[in-house]
Amino acid sequence: MSENDAPIHGSVPESDTLDNSDHVGRISLACDPRRWLHRYLILGFICFLSFGHYYCYDSPGALQDVIKRDMELTTSQYMLFYSLYSWPNVILCFFGGLLIDKVFGLCWGAIIFSVIVTLGQLLFASGALFNAVWLMYIGRFVFGFGGESLAVAQNAYSVNWFEGRALNMVFGLQLSFSRIGSTIGMVSLNPIYNAIDSSASTHGNKCLGITLLIGACFCIFSLFNAFILGYFNKRADRILNKHNNNVNDGDVPLLNDGDDGKFRLSDLKQFTLSFWLLCGICVAYYIAVFLFISLGLVFYQNKYEMAHDEATLINSLVYIIAACASPVFGFCIDRVGRNIVWIFLGVFVTLCCHVTIAFTFIPPYYPVVLIGLSYSILASALWPIVSMVVTKQLIGTAYGIMQSIQNLGLALATILAGVIVDSYGYIMLEIFFQLCLCAALLFTIILYIIDRTRGGRINLSARVRRLQFSAVESQDVD
């Protein structure tokens, strides 16, 4: 093998930049951050960045009966594990994105929030191990802050590596891995507890603590991925000479000249109406999907007279289908473009499915499968648009705001949904879901109109978008 064909191992000296054509020519396909193979190797680490978080998120749900019995908790005390996760993130998500953009940078932000997730799960497990419920509550609070902020960092990594290159498919893969992680956690934690309980002298809360510590191992695995991503991100910056293009410590681009790393209210002016419409679509649609799943079990049993196991199967179909279909639809959206049209399709089909479920007795398998497919379409098309309407310097803050609004909407809608069911029944709840989807449709139409008046950047075809991105890259190189 000649010297020019030899692959590079390890890091590249800072002097080796894009202008050093002799050195760049020696970078192998798997080691060159400009080449597709290297980017898709990085994608694997991005997808596993939040795997531990999603595996442990539903650990209270997977071990509900066990936790209530071993820790001697009432249902209200048990529900605090989810409340302490959700409500603080109405605010904390915003600050997590802000810290990534303004203080830590992307690489260190992902590492720090991965550490926080791991610490939170360790505290949660330790509380069970030492029979200290208060410590479990603290652990869930810490875990929630780290987990939602880590999801912001994951989105920012995807934009950083794949903007203009298969970004819709990347977000579809992220969704798929999150659902796979949640599903594995829900399926495996209870058998792990039973295996420990039957094969060891440890029982009760200590057995529960050991089970939760095993979950923490997945968080450590995700932390390992955060370190790897940090290394490769900085390495790519050196190779592509981003230090000469206004980049902050190899992490994220700086704001405009004179930025001192502080957040100002004037920064909010950079978030256009299109961004706030995306937030509205997100929260309105997710209410109609996530709360439908949360309250769907009893609905299926009452309306269709289903057994518990069959109702559970139908209720899990949306997430199972999303795990399989999201990368496929993401790939299709990358090849076609027209993100707003895909969003409209996803919302409209979901609305039709909710009307069918509410007012007909068609077997629920058909509309629920369609909801799963529609959810995959919307998630794959919606989240990448943020990178088109927000400057890259504020991408972490943008995703943080979006997730904060989503958490606020879901928290308030959960309370309202409970009141509706208790007072008026499930049919009125379905009408509430349909109203939310009508709002999402209206926001989508307004977004399309605004985009048309501003040149149609969001709803471009894939071909035109690739040509524009290639032109921008050529200017950056020059």
C-alpha cells in the first residue's frame, strides 16, 4: 500500500486542514468526515446517545407493582416519579438548550448531560437499595433534567453532521432507537427483577435497587457514546478547518460578532413565526397521540370489550410501528422533500383515524396501525425543519424551547384529559383529540402560506434543496 492510500489512525494534527490536499488525500473512506461512511458510523453513536435514558425512563412503569409493594407507596406517591420528571422540564429543557449553545458547547454539553442522566439513575436505584423514597424522588428529578437536555444535544448533533444530508432519515432513526430502548426496558426490567428475586438471597427493596442499577449500566453505555462523539466532532473540526470559520472551541458556531456567551431577550427575535408554528404543531399533535396511548387501554376494553392482553397489544402498536417505519419514511422524505406536505399528510390521516375510532365500530387495529404510520411521518418530517428556520448558533436553544413547550402542553392536557374522562367519558376525549388535530392542521396550513411568501425554503423538493446546500458548501470551501 502506498503512502497516499494509507488510512489515518487516531487524531489529526491541527495543521492538517482542508487546504492540505496531500494529507486529505490520505484519509480513508471510514476516517474522512466529509465522506458518507464516516458520517453513518457517527450516526450509530448518535442513535445510542440517548438509548440509556429511554431504557430507564419507563422503569417505574415496568416495575409499577413491584415499586408500590417494596417501597410501600400509594398510587399518588408512585405517580410523583413521573411528575418530578415532567413538570420541571417545562423550564429546564429551555435552559439545557441554552447551556449547550452559550456555555458548554455541543460536545461537553452532551457529556455533562449524559453524566447527569447516569447520576440520576444511580440515585434512583440507591434510594430503592437503601429504602429511601426521598432519594428516589431526587434521582428522578435529576434524571429528568439530564434526559430531556440530552435529547436536545442529540438533535443538535444530528443537525451538525447531517444538515442537508438525509436529515429526515436521521431523525427517523433517532425516533426508532428511542422506541426500541423504551420497549426493551418495559419488557426486560420485570423479568430481571424476578430472576434476581428467585436466584439470590436478596429480596424486596434491595432486589429492586439491584434491578435499577442494571438499568444504570445502559446509561453508562450512553455516556461512553457521548465521549466518542465528542472526540470525533472535534477531530472533524480540525480536519475541515472549522477553526478558521468562526467556530467556538470545536463545538458550535458562535453568534454574531460581539457575542459574549450570554443569553439576551433580543435573541428570541431570531425565532420566527415559522418556528413557533412548528412548536404549535408539535404539541397539538403529540397530545392526540401520547395521551391517546396513555388512556387507550381502558377505552379499548370498554368500547370493544377486549381482554386486557389484547387491549395492551393494540395500545403498544403505535410505538412498535414507529420504531420500524420512522427510518423508512425519513428516507422517503429525504428523497422527495416537501416536508410541510408530509406533515399535513400525517396530521390529516391521524385526524381521520380518531374520527373512525370515536364514531364507528371498525376493528381498532386498522386505525391504530395508520396512526403509528402517521406518527412516523410527522416526527421524521417535523423535527428537521427546526434547522431550516433557526440559525445554527441557536439550534440547541430552539430544540430546548420546543421540548419545553411540548412538556408544558402534555402536562396541562393530561390534567384536562382526566377531567374530561371523569366528567363526560371517552367519546368527549376523542372529540378533544380531534380538536387538537384540527389546530395542528390549521398551524400547518399557516406555515405553508408563510413559507410560500418567503420563497418556499421549508417545502422545497429534495433535488432543489441538495443543489442549494451544495452551492453553500462550495462557497464555504472557497
